[in-house]
Amino acid sequence: MRIKLQSIEMDAGIQCRAVIDTETVTEYAERMTEGDMFPPVVLFGTARRAWIGDGWHRVMAAHQITASDIDADLRPGGRVDALKFALGANAANGLRRSNRDKRRAVEIALREFPDLSSRAVAELCGVSVMTITRTRDDQVSHCDTSPTVTGADGKQYPARREQKQ
């Protein structure tokens, strides 16, 4: 399905890359101009308003060549659904994520879903639990007042376990 670019929300709060790779955008734009086919971008919402779950570089390349629309996989949902998808996008394919990209995804997830357990956040972001724990400790140790977190199973667990002596 083709979606009008003007219908796509460019919400930087769910853009999980540390920086947009302008060389990649330019390369994609050149290839689009030459007629190369790209996988559809993954969007959440409606044809009138949708958020990017995967495909920021492709959408920006389409804007660069002043295209009016782009091939899209439009899924039901909204901003939160797009964000959850975006957090783990490119973990296994596409333009690989840098360590800075992974850290940004984790920071966004911790900010947007503060009550999720480290394991649940790790699953969303496609990173190790240790990465979440380190980032959470760096960010939240001075202001964490929540006594519980929500696990991937939806149950509540203590936020911090006592160290065994």
C-alpha cells in the first residue's frame, strides 16, 4: 500500500537512532530515483496519520527526492505501538545499530515505560538484560522511587533485589 508522506508523523521521540545517517539517506534517495525497490516502511496508525515503527532513513530519502508517497506496511495502532516496534527495529536486519543507537533505544524505553522490568525492556530493545541494568543504574539510581516493576509476563516484581551476603 502507498501512504502519503504528509500523513507520516516524524516524531523524534520515537526515532531510536542516535543520529540519522545522512549518507545512507542520500544513497537511498539516489537509489529511489534510479527506480530501486525498497522494503515497505512499517507504520502504525491510519492512512491519514501514522507513526514510523521502522524506516526513518527510507522516509527521509523519499522526502529528499520530494516523493509524495511511499510503500508502507500499515498496521493498526498508534504512537506507542510504533515506539515498541521501533525500539527493536534493526536488531537483526537493515542498517545495523551502533552501540549509541542501542543506548538511545534503551534510554527511550526506560523513559517511556519506567515500570517495566529490565528483562521486559531488554526484549523490547533487542539487547541484553545487562545493558538495561547498567543503563538503568546510570540513569535512575539517584531518582528511582518505584518499589515494583512490571515483568514481561505482566506481573509485578520488586524493583531492586537485596544483594545476597
